Amino acid sequence: MTKALDDIKIIDFTHVQAGPACTQMLAWFGADVIKVERPGSGDVTRSQLRDIPDVDALYFTQLNGNKRSLTLDTKTAAGKEVLEKLIKVSDVMVENFGPGALDRMGFTWERILELNPKMILASVKGFSDGHHYEDLKVYENVAQCAGGAASTTGFWDGPPTVSAAALGDSNTGMHLAIGILTALRQRDKTGKGQKVACSMQDAVINLCRVKLRDQLRLDRLGYLEEYPQYPHGTFTDVVPRGGNAGGGGQPGWVLKCKGWETDPNAYIYFTIQGHAWGPICDAIGKPEWKTDPLYMTPKARQPHITEIFATIEDWLKDKTKFEAVDILRKFDIPCAPVHSMKEIANDPSLRASGTIVEVDHKARGKYLTVGSPIKFSDMKVEVKPSPLLGEHTDEVLAELGYNSDNIATLHALKAV
Ligand code: CAO
């Protein structure tokens, strides 16, 4: 079966998470992604947080499936020559080095364009070009703080909190993938390449737009009625941390279920969607609330929303999170169990849909990874294992026209 991107060749000059997440997704969709790595060590995540001695860490395997690995020391003359040849035959180059690293290597945008005017150069940096912090190196949590996510996450009586979800890394990679596909589409029309950039701060801000919405509402009104601080607590002039409150127009909270005393995830998320109020009252055995003026409207409920959640929690105390959701789903109430990662790993529906997949790695054996979250009706995404360091070096060099003697010379020079 043909794949959407099977005519696209990508130089994957990325490392750690933000860049690799982007190129892995494009590789799933059929692009020939050649991961260029430093000889000897490769991407730092190959050896970070190892669970098996001398075997590529899961950090690496989870982010580099479906790629080929070419080792290349791009600081040597011979290595630069190989990279130049590769640039000439590729469509896209993706990089997430620290600011200025590519220029220092000699591959400025002007030089890349000279080698290949159709090239799309896609970059992730911590901050965007021209930003007063543009020189900073950035990791995940730094981006979450810089992008406004941390100041609005957590509980009001605790410090700013980062999310476990990779809002700075993988999220930026996904934004960059959209940028790359857009630039490819534009190139179809103009025949020209271009630079595509997405900063981690900007990608986080893009996910925090509802918090900017709240800042503007707070500026005008002085309060935010869907936050736990309303109406009994106090507001300052900045969006507060709202704990587990629902971020939109419907109140919600994480509620305890049977077994919460010993199981850290025996909880459900429960949402009081306005038009589900009647079914909620029926489900929890409080039909009288449907006609009680103290409970009938969202506005009437808000002042004692905590007491309402406490009543629902009382109803939940003899039900596991799964039993509770099975009851509530019959009433069309938006809710879900709080899943542990162990439950995610073993969820039969996620296995069946290909969101969680098992692949076979040459050194590690079978391992679980996250497959494509995007499903297509006319393209099958096959998730393949990550490559060993330099596994495809000779193969790629041969494709670039090097014969076995040339390849031996490159090895002797330690350029590959
Ligand atoms: N051959 C020779 N040299 C190579 C090479 C290769 N194949 N690949 C990389 N290098 C060199 C680069 O040329 C650079 O050298 P100089 O600094 O001497 O010019 C160096 O390796 C890489 O530098 P770096 O700044 O990218 O790496 P770092 O470990 O110091 O910083 C990071 C890591 C992630 C903080 C930084 O790359 C960064 O800020 N990237 C942009 C933001 C980003 O993507 N962060 C997300 C990471 S995921 O959490």
C-alpha cells in the first residue's frame, strides 16, 4: 500500500524529544527519514535512562521508530561532504540544535539553499527568532514555564506546576510537522523551499489560549466564575491555578472512588455539563435536585459546587472507577476513569486501534510504544522499531554514490 509521504526524503538532524517526535510521525506516514547522528554516541537519549545495559534506552526507541540511522561527524570535511550530498537529494531537513549550532557547523540557510533551492529547513528552538531569550537552550519544563502553562497548572495553595504531558517537546514537534507539510504543499505550487520554525514557547502558548481568554475576562470582570476561587475565595490580577476545575463552561472535578485510600488512581473525572444535570440527578439518586431552585441552574449550583461534588463522591464510595463510569455512561454523562500508565499499556481497545503497539527491536526484543494517534481510512500506519546507531550508514552512503572503497575511507577517517 502506498503511503502519503513515500516520495519525501527527510534529513533528521534532531535529538532528544521535540524534533524526533516530529520526524517519527512523518516516518510513520511514509517519509524516508534518515537520522543523522554523531559516530560513537548518537542521540543522547540512546543512553539516557537505560533499563538494559548497552541497549538503546526506551527514551530513544519511543521517538525514533521507522527511521534509518546514518552516523556522520559533520564537523569533519569528509562528513560535511556527505551531508552536502544528502542535502542535494532531500526534501526536508529538520533540526533542533541549540541556537546557532547549524550555522557554526557551516550549514547556514544561505548555504543550504545554494545546495538545494527546494529544501525545507524546519527548526525547533526554545524561543522564536528575535525573542529576547532567543539565545537560551530549552528543555520541556522550561518551555512549560515560559509558555504560561505552569503558572496556570496545579493548586492555588501550591507552586506553579508542570504537566506530565510533553507540551514543550512532542507538542512542538507536532506543530512543526504541520508546518513542514504546509511548506511541502506550498512548494508544490511555487517550486521553492523555505524555512519553517516553531519555538517551544509558542507551541505551549498555542495550547494555553483558553488561559489567555481567562486573563482577558479577569481584566474586565475581576473574577472567573468557573474557578474554585469563586465566589468564596479571592482573585488577584493574574489567572490563578484552578486545581482540577473544568476549564470550559462546565464545572468538573476529580472525584474519589472505591479504593482511593490505597490506589493512587482510584478516581474519575466528573463533568457537570449543563444539559446533563437531570441525568446526573437521576444517576446519583438525587431526583429532587432537578426541581430545587438551589440546584436547577449552573448559576445556582456554582456557590455550592464543592458540596455537590462531595455528594457525588459519597455516591461513588462503593463503586470502582470502572463501575462508576459504566453506570454514568448510561446517563450520557461526560466522565472517564483516571487511567494509570499501566492501565494504558494493557488497554485492549488501545492495542486494537494501534495507539499502543508492540514492536520487535534487534537488541531489546519486543517493546511497547505509542503508535499513531491519527487514523486514516486509506492508509495503514505500520510502526517499526528504531534503528541501531549507524545501522544504515553504508546503505545510505551507497545510495549517495559512494563505492565500497570510498565508504572504507570514510570509516577510516572516523567521519561516519
Ligand atoms: N557531528 C558533529 N557535531 C554534531 C553532530 C554531528 N553529527 N550533531 C550535533 N553536533 C554538535 C553541534 O554542532 C553542536 O556543536 P557546537 O555547540 O559546538 O556548535 C552540538 O553538537 C549540539 O549542541 P546542542 O546545543 O544542540 O546540544 P546541547 O546538548 O548542549 O543542548 C538542547 C541540548 C536540547 C538544550 C539544545 O539542543 C536546544 O536548546 N535545542 C533547541 C530546543 C529543543 O529542541 N529543546 C528540546 C529538547 S527535548 O527536551
